Amino acid sequence: MSLEHTRKTYEKLGREDPFYAVLTAECFRNNRWDVEEFFATGETEVADVFGYLSRTAPVFNRDSALDFGCGVGRLTQALATRFDNVIGVDIAESMVEKARELNRHGPRVEYFANTVDHLRFLGDQSFDFVYSSITLQHVPPPANLRYLEEFLRVLRPGGVAVFQVPNGREFREGSLWQTLYKLRRQYLRRAWKIIRGKPAYEMHYIPRAIVEKTVGERGARLVAATSFGGGKPDANFRYCVVKTP
Ligand SMILES: C[S@@+](CC[C@H](N)C(=O)[O-])C[C@H]1O[C@@H](n2cnc3c(N)ncnc32)[C@H](O)[C@@H]1O
């Protein structure tokens, strides 16, 4: 599985059915999402995150935010009511084009396509807040971990990152168990989606222990890991991380 495969999948979905590609409820397939309703879901999610932050994180500046895996800007637009400047980054040019078309905040919000496994076009310590939702789960390793390292690099001291990523088992690299686990988790689930006529997203994970290690090694502190979505309690986490001031 490669980043290029992910890009192609979303590039196509972004052209054909961009809102459904982001929120895949069957009733909204074939461009049946109402734009206002769609963006209202982003407002609800971001309001929920800020409620979560008020319980978990220290107060931080509101100058700039990064929305990684922004899609058509569902969450980026909601972040723009809370930050002076927001940047949305997505792997698919089609998503970024749509996001620009739907931007309601003028030059305070910028969208960029980025197809490589790093964010070097963004400077060190340039954001107060980094957010990523239902995106890292589609990014194959090792790129998913590289992006996590990049979130910590671009965060200012005292800044906060909130990102969601499924948890998974940790195996010795190249072991038989790892191969079998990946086979079930990535390929069989994907095949099941194709059989049901769903978009063939890849699903990936980062073991929680690796998230914690990466955060600790990069001058940040994990302040919360909260169960996300409706599965098993330890299957998927929303992490809240503070960069050490
Ligand atoms: C399910 S959508 C979520 C969009 C947005 N976060 C939201 O919740 O509205 C996943 C998005 O992640 C983007 N994406 C997938 N891999 C990416 C990568 N390596 N870098 C940046 N964006 C990526 C896809 O193009 C897609 O727009």
C-alpha cells in the first residue's frame, strides 16, 4: 500500500462525490449531501473538540491552526471561527480545489495539496494548533508516523495537537503475525468494502505505545487519549498532545 494509491483513491472521489468521500453515510451517496448540513457537522465536531480541550489541555494561543487531511474544508472552516489563520492540507488536488471554492473566510484560510510523506513546506513551530480527524487512518505506514512527527515539529511551544488514529497490535517488523494481522485488517476489510460497493479506502493504525513514544521523544506531552468512534474502547483514540513550552 502506498501514498500514491491513497492519493489516486481520493483524487477520484474528490472529483466524483467529495462530500460522501468524507462522510460516507449511504443516504448521502451520489452528491446528496446538503452543503449547509455538511458544514454544520464540522462545526459540531470542532465545538466538541473545544469542549474536550477545555477539560484536557492548558489554554493556548489562537493565532494559527493546521487541519491535516482537510478534505473539502468541513473542519477547516469551523476552525477559522476560532483562529486568525488556518491552513488545510490534503493529498488530493480535487479536494483542495473544492475546499477553495467553498471557503467562506477569504485569505485567512488557505488550502494546499501535499503528496509527499512530510510537511516541509510548513516551517518549524508555526502553528498553535494542529488538528487531524478521520485521516491518519487512511495513511499507510511509515508515512502515518512521519506525519505525526511533523505535527510535533510544526507546533509552537505551548501549542496543542489533537489527532485521531486507530490503535493496533505491535508486532516485530516482517514477522508472520504482523503479515497475518495486516492481511485481515487492511486487505480483507478493503475487499469487504468493495463487495458492498463502498469506496475502497485503506485502513491503517498506529499502536498507542508508538504514539506515546513518538510524542515523548519529540518534546511533547500526551495529556489525553480518549476512545473514539463506536468500536471497542481501545480500538481507536483521539489524542491530545501539548508541546512542551
Ligand atoms: C475521510 S476524509 C476526512 C476529511 C476531513 N478531515 C473531515 O473530516 O472533513 C480523509 C481525507 O484525508 C485525505 N488524505 C488521505 N491521505 C492523506 C495524506 N497522506 N495527506 C493529506 N491528506 C490525506 C483525503 O484526501 C481525504 O480528503
